[in-house]
Amino acid sequence: MNIEYKAVSLPKNFILGFTQILLWGGSFFLLAILAKPIVAETGWSHQLVYGALSLAMLVSGMLASKVGKMIDTIARNYNLLYAGFVMGAGLIIIGLSRHFLLFLLGWCVVGVAMAMGLYDALFATLGKKYGKIARKSIVQVTLISGFTTTVVWPLLSFLLNQYGWRNACFVYAGILIVWVFPVHKLLIPEKVQIGEEENVSLSIQETVPTGLENTSVFTILLVNFTIGSILMTGISVHLVEILNDNGLPLTMAISVGAMLGPSQVGIRFLDAILPKKTPLNSALVSSVTIFVGLILFLMHHQISFLAVICFGLGNGMRSILRGTLPLWIFGADSYATIMGRLAGLPMVAQALTPLLSGYMIAHFSVKKFVGLLVVLAFINIITMVVLRNKILNKSRLLSA
């Protein structure tokens, strides 16, 4: 028995990916460009300004489960449709803020928009509407959105230089308000038609056998995703510091660290064109690759570029697997709810990681911090081995 779904075409995925670039740029990557002028004008400390971003991620994490449930239960996807309006409103509040409490309020609004419109909400929507063939769309969207900093940072720098940081927030808010709603309205219909455009056959033999102990499988996956978020955030925030501590001069550390983005995008490109593996096997490969990369960070600085590339490859795979692995394990039924539940704790962990990692580096050392990441990465390998064995054993029992 074959079921055919209408798949989203490459041009549509490109536009959805570009929309993700704008949404990530208006939230997670905004302060990389605007933090310095904000601190200079307002006198707020660097820690306070970046703490507002951590608050936004906490808000997003707390709302993730509710957003996933809404996507599952409500036919019209209000979350994606209005994410641009909400994020734009948050940026306007940030641009107007003369007092720090108003600045925090703006970032809380941005946090709501992050839950409504970033990867997890989009992946949940695609999985709900297109079933297991949504994997193709997820891979292509993450491939395009991997160029976020390449697109957004020059744009924000231009707006900052031309108009100042407050007006940069206003202009960027206008872009989000104008762009996001029509894109999601036109490209993600409320009803999926069957048999048109790209037709992809999905055999029932390709699905994971039903009857899995969903509670234990979900818990293992949640632990894995949470540790993955800690590893990604810890390296992203402290990469240059880690390379510099390992013996690379600052300018060289910045140059080597710049290889992280292309490595993540490169593996997504390869994943889009190479023969497909099951997401379960890909997840194990990703966990091992990240572990090896972290080990290399502790070795001689002359091979630091290999550490960055290796970690980037593994983390690039992980970004895809955030959407494809739960879809492969649990199927399209209640996928959006599951994605929401899987997004909450990792987002909270991601918000707390910069604070806790900064404390650990200040009171211990960079090498001990990386050593802790190595231990966490090894635990993630164990979780994937346990998950793989659990699913394969269940499959054998059901097929016996």
C-alpha cells in the first residue's frame, strides 16, 4: 500500500528557508551586531543586554509545548502566520526602550515569536501536513537557513551604520511584518492536496512499527536534544575563546572559528544530495562526530581547524535531525505536539548555558569547560545507542 502526498517544491522551500533567516536574524542573531551600540548608548552592562536574549529563549522554551499542541489541534496555523507581526512588535518595543524593563519586555515578546515561528514550529507544521516526506523540505529549509549570519549580519551592520541601532530595529521589524505573513499564508496551505506537483510515494514498510514505548523513547530523545542544545550553545558562544586558550592567536582563532558555519551548511548540502540513511543512524553518526570534534579541541592547536570542521559537520546534521528524527520515530500523528514537548527543555537549557558556562570558565578554566562538554557528548552517544537498540528490538518483536 502506497500513500502519496504533495511535497513542497524546492523554490517554496527556498522561500521558507529565507523566511527562517529573517526570523532567526531578528531574534537569536540580533545582538551579535546591535549589543555593542546598545551598551554604549544606554550604559546597561553587556551581561544585562545578553541576559535579555536568555530571557527570550526561556520564554520560547516555556511556550514551545503549547505552540506544538496548537499546531496539532487547530487547522489554521496562527503561529507561523503571525510570528512576523509578533517579532516585529518586540523589535519596535526594543527600539523604543529607554528603560531596561521595557527592553526586557520587548525581548519577552520576541521570545513569544521565537516559539511561534522558528524551526520547531515550522518543522511541526511541515510534518503535520506532509507526513514523513516532510524530511525533504526540512533538509532544504535548514540548508538555506544555514546562511543566516551571511545574510543578516551584513544587513544589520548596514542598517546600524545608516540609521543607528534603534532605527535598525524599526526597519527590521517592518521587513518581518511585511514578509512573514504572506509567505506562510501562500506557501503552507491549510489543506494538503494529494497527487499534485511533486508526488512522493511512502510505503508503510518505511514507517517505524507502532507499539513503541513512547514514554521511554520520548525521554531518551528529550535528553539527547537537551544535551545537543547545550553543546551547540557552549561552543557557539565560546568558540573563539576556546581556540585562543588552546594557543591560537586571536586573529587566527577568529579565522578558524569562521569555518564552523560553512561546515554546518556543507553537511546539510551533502545530506540533501547523498543516498538517504535512516534518521536513527544519522543521529548516531552526528553524536559521534560531535564527540570527536570536542576531543580535538583539547589537542594541539595546529589541528584546531579539524575540531571546528568536525563539530560543525555533526552539529549541522543535528539541526536536520531535530525535525526528521521525531517524525521518523513517531510518525505524523501528533507530531506537532511531540515537537513542542521536545523543544521546551532544550530551549531552556540553551538560555541558561551562556550564564553557566561563563561562570565555569571564570572560576575553573576553558579546558575544564571543554572537558565537561566532552563528557556530555559521550552521554549523548550512549543515549543514541540505547534509543537505536530499543527501536530495533521492538521492530524485531513486532515482526516476529
